[in-house]
Amino acid sequence: MHMKKLTVLIAVLAAGLLSLVGVGVADAAPKVPLGGGSGILVLQGGNKAAACTVTTVGRPTAGANKGQLIAVTAGHCGKPGQRVLSENFQSRGEIGRIAYSASDIDVAVIKLNSNVAPLRTVRGVTIRKVNTAPVQFPTVLCKTGRTTGKTCGVTWFSDNSSHFSQICVVEGDSGSPVVVGDQLVGMVNAYYFVSCLGPETGTNAGAIMNRLNKIGYQNFKPV
């Protein structure tokens, strides 16, 4: 069950205006701060955009894309080739494009442009490392999302691929980093039944890192 995608007309209008003004204006603008918990808009054509949240920003230290700055988010937020804007800094233009999206574990990779300044801390959540071990009941998980900010809840169940918790999430929180302390343990992908009341579910960090390793982003490290 995926969160519904939002229509964000202002993002599309801003992107169109920037393309008319020229690339030089975007290059001259200050860099866009972006990290796990930042809100993004994925342009989907016409006047539609998906509002989602970045899971983490970092670089693979091996593989075909070694050294490339990337962001991770939920797979249902966009398809390869779609343009991405920062929700809070739309006027600064495109920050990257979806390079990979997978529905089986609901994970996407965004190749980021040089106008991005990576952040380790966003709205009270800091990501220093990735923990690929499945979290277990009754571990308390926290997340930062573009819609509901920082919320925490107990883990109900977890395995090598996904988890279920009582974290409050609603539409737009897809992709939010799920952390224990300063360790990334997964991402938000959906909720069941009722937002903030029904259980949250998402992909665990182990499954995300395994997929990155397979597609040329080996040994990913957060900034």
C-alpha cells in the first residue's frame, strides 16, 4: 500500500520559469542543502509532482558510480529520468534526476547535481552511519518526514527486508529516514488503515544497501 502522490503546481511552474531564464541563473544560486529528512518534489509531467522525503545523502566508495553524490528515497516517488526539486528551495532549480527505481523493495536512487550541499542533520535527526541489522521489538524508531516532522514509535516486527512500527506517518513522508540514535536502519514506505494510527511499514537498511551494491553504488556511505 503506497501513499498517494500529491499534485504540486507551484513546483512545475517554478521549473518551467527556470528553464526559460537559463542555466546560468541556477548555477549562480547558492547551493541547495539536502539530507535525510529533506522534502523533495519529483516532477511527473503536466502539473503533477510527487512530494516525498529523502532517506539519506551520500556517496558509494566503490563500483561504477564511485564518488557520485546520490540521495535515496522511496521507489514509488518517481521513475528514472524524472526531475527532482528541493521542496524548500524550488527557485534554485533542479537538484538531480531519478537514476533508478525499484517496486519490489520500493527504493529509488537520485543522482544529485553539483548545486547540492549535503547535510548530515535535518530537523533533529542526524545520520552518521548505516546499521543493516534488523531492528527488533520493542526498539523505539524515529523518523523525520517532510509532512509530519520528527516522530517516534515502537517496533512491532522486523526481518531482513522490512519493518512494522508505530511511527506516525502520512502522505509525503514516503522515503523518510528511520533511525535508532544516529544510525540509519531503514526508510518509510507506507502506512496501513489510518495515518498516524495504523502501523507504519518500510524497507530496512540491509535490503537498501544490498540493492545499491548490486546496481553500481557499492559500499555507500552517508555524508
